[in-house]
Amino acid sequence: MVRPVRTVSEALVPSQLLLPLPQHHVLICRACRYAIPPLAIDRHLKEIHHLDRARREVFLDFASKFDLSDPAHVDEPGADHFPVPELPLYDGLQCTSSNCRHLCLSEKRMRRHWQLVHGRHCRPSGDWKHAPIQTFFRGNRLRYFTGSVVEPSHDSSGHSRHKHMLRGNVIRTFYISEDGRGMDIAFGIPEGPGTTTHGQERQGTEDGRVRLDQTDRALLDHYKTSTCLTIATDEETRAVWSTAVVRLAYCHRFLMDAILALAALHLAHCHRSEPAKSREYLAVASKHQDEAMPPFRKAVSEADASKSHAVVTFVHLLILYSIAMEHQDEQLLLVPEGQSDVVVSWLHLLRTGSGMLCATWHLIEIGPCQQLSLVWREETSLSPAATLLASELRDKFLAAIPRPGSQDEWARSERDEYANAASYLALAFAYHSQPSTGPCTTWDILRIWPHRLSDPFMAMMAANHPGALILLAHYAILLKDIEQHWYFKGRATRLIRRIAERLEERWQTYIESPLRAIRTPVVRPRRLLPGPL
């Protein structure tokens, strides 16, 4: 299991992590590169940077010295202050409808905006335009702002290019070669004419490119024609997985091995009716994965602009590989008995993936695999109806806590951890119940609850604590929404059954809804919310 270095070192002082912007009344986290709401600073330091209570007090005292505004009262920067240097700059989209200032990152979200707000399908040719965008806050407080217009163009060498004309003649560029044999990726903000772009990666010749033998080429062909289509979630990610990722892999052997490992695992699944052939592919998958891990660990330890895109892509592939392996079938979030870790390997990566690349995350978010970085984004805001639903579900989950003085009474720390996890799970159900959320992807489901769980709660799960297992069984209702994928086939159902085996009889009544979800065919399982506990 990869153990990335912590985002915050023990010697760090508050001013090295927290940057006040008095003109905007916000406090920027230098590591995460976004503003922290005043009331969320303590939680951010605890959950994102893993600071203990004593160290958090020092940072909170530093933050209290500044006049910080609630996100709702933070004004957008004027044109003279755009872009804000301390924030990432994204290649975004701006709605061109009269009196509409909607901004977003992807065509998918723009299409959804036009359907929900303007009542019709949008026309790519005239209903939006490119624009450089930024946001102070993430999650429920995310609100993009812009300061200029971007027009797509092409340079003389045939590279697709977006040109951002900003204040002071600063140009932000992004190139990706259309030549399948070579690659030239450059992005960032040049310091001046003729200077090298920060974060440049050049692999345009055969020298240094990964070479494949006939067997590996066959695996790669299977990946490009089949496997990549099964892990893509929409047209945008399909282009990433089928083209950008393959080009990156030709420059990073560990990423190529990860692709070949997943392709072999997919073939093992496709040939499951032929046990001998399936076992052969499993062995090939294991071989490539074993070869990929040492250079991957090295790349993480020295991650820079030239390696960060390959690392974040590898994390995705490793998560899928870990989930798809046979020994994970009935475990998933349950740590196998006798294992010392309290967090399974794929979840550890999902929870810490952005932290291990903190220094280059702003480059990943504008690079060739930027769509993959959205796995670590926070949810958008809840509607009033969804907020009410979350409150009702939380109350139902809390009803499972034994009464004080009963023979099953939990310790105070267990009740607190259970209550926090229950609140997050209620929010997950509410988020996925609102129509504006749209179809759930594998990454939505895997991210929405597990990545928020604390290590103490994961320890409760590893110890088969009834409260932890009850919540996990209900989370499996959401997991059923992705059971159709080959790498997740039947796992939610088996997870619920495994939990039922671990829970003593007196707790069985609290997992009636998950057990019912196994028996009842549901077209959209995310609509199947927990019944009364």
C-alpha cells in the first residue's frame, strides 16, 4: 500500500499554509489552492491536513486575526483583479444566453444547465463560449467567476490550442499533439515571450518511449477497443481514457503496466467461462501490476509537473484493479480478518489521492487528464427538499444507537463517530436523490461516503462494530447502482450478505432495507432510500 507523505509537515507554521487575501476577505489554503470558509477552518485542518487538536489551535489563532467573510458575502473580483494569482485558472465555459452568467467546467454540465434553466438542448456553436474561470471556494460554496473571453484556435503545427488573453499580455496555453507517435504537452503561464512553460513535458521522439512486445500490444489493443469504454463515464472521459491516457502511458512505463494489468483483468472476466484461460490472464494482470508498483511509489515520492498526470491516472487504475481482484469480492470496505490495516488499499488511495500530489494539483486540474481530478471534488449544494431528506435520514440512522444503560450501550467515542458517519451517509443519499445530480458514476458512488470517514470509524468497521456495519450495509444500497460494471459485478449484493453474516441476530432488524434491496429489482437503486430503522 502506498503511504504518501502528509500534506502538512510537523515544522510548518501557519503563514506557510494559510494565506489571507484582505482585499477579498478570504483565507487561502496554499496547499489546496482554494479559500476556506471561516466556520470550516478547524474541520479543514483536521480532515484534510490531519492536524491534531493542539496544532490546530495555533493555526486557528492565526486565522482569527483576519477579517474573513462568509462565502455568501464574498464578492467576485473585478476585471482589474482577475485572475487571482493564488487560485487555479481553469479552461471553462460561459453561457451566452441573455442575462445569464452561468459558468462551468465541462460541456456535460453546460448541456444540463441549458435543459434545466433555459428549457431546451443547447447548441455548441453559439450557446456557450470558452472563458478562463476561477473559484474561491469548493463544495457547496463553489461559485465560478471570470474576467475575459477565450477563443479556441489552432497553431501552425496542427496542435489543438486554447489561448487565454489575460491582463498584462500573460498567455496561458495548453497543447496536446494529434500525432499518435509523439506527444508534446505544455501548460501553465509563461513568464514572457520565448520562455519555457512551467510544467512542460516533452516526449516527441521514439527515444524514451515505452516499447511493447507482441503480447503487450495485444493487451493494449484490447484496452483501447474495449476496456477503456467500460471505465469511461461520458464522452469527455472516454476521450481521456482512450487517447490522452494512452499517450501518457507511452512516456511512463508504470502507467503502461497499469493499463495492461487492467486489460488483462478485464480479459480474465470475459473468459470466466474458461477457467484455465481466465487464470492465465489473472497471472498476466498480477505480473504487470507487480512491475508497476515500485516505479509508481518512486514517482509519488518525487512527483513533479512531468509525472503528476501519470500518477493521478495510475491511482484511478489501481483503485479499479484493487476492487476487481477476486479476493476483494466479498470484502470491499471490510478489512479481511487478521489484517493490521484499518483502511483497505483502494479506499486509502481514494482518500489521499489529491494529497499526495498537492504541490502540482493546480497543474493536474488544467492538464490532459483534468477530468479525472474531478473524483476528488466536493458535492454541489443540496436543494431544500434534499436538505430536509438528509435530516430525516440522519434521524433514522441515529435511532440505531442503543439507549444509555442498556446491555448494548456504546462508548461515547463510538456514538460520536457513528453520528458523524451517519450524517455523511444521509447527505450522500440526499445528494443522489435530487434530479439535478444526474446519473451516478462509479467514482461518484465510491467517493460520496467512504472518503469522508474518519480512521476511528474505519477501525470500528474493521472490528465489526454493529453500528459501522449497519451504515455500511445501507451504503451498499448506493453501491448497487454500479453493480452492472464488470469490475463491480455483484459486489454490493455480496457485501450486504457478508454484513448480515457478521451481525448478531439482535442487530438484523436494522439492515432490513439493504436486505430488501437484494431481493427487489430496482431500475435506479439510488432512489431506494433507507426505510425506518
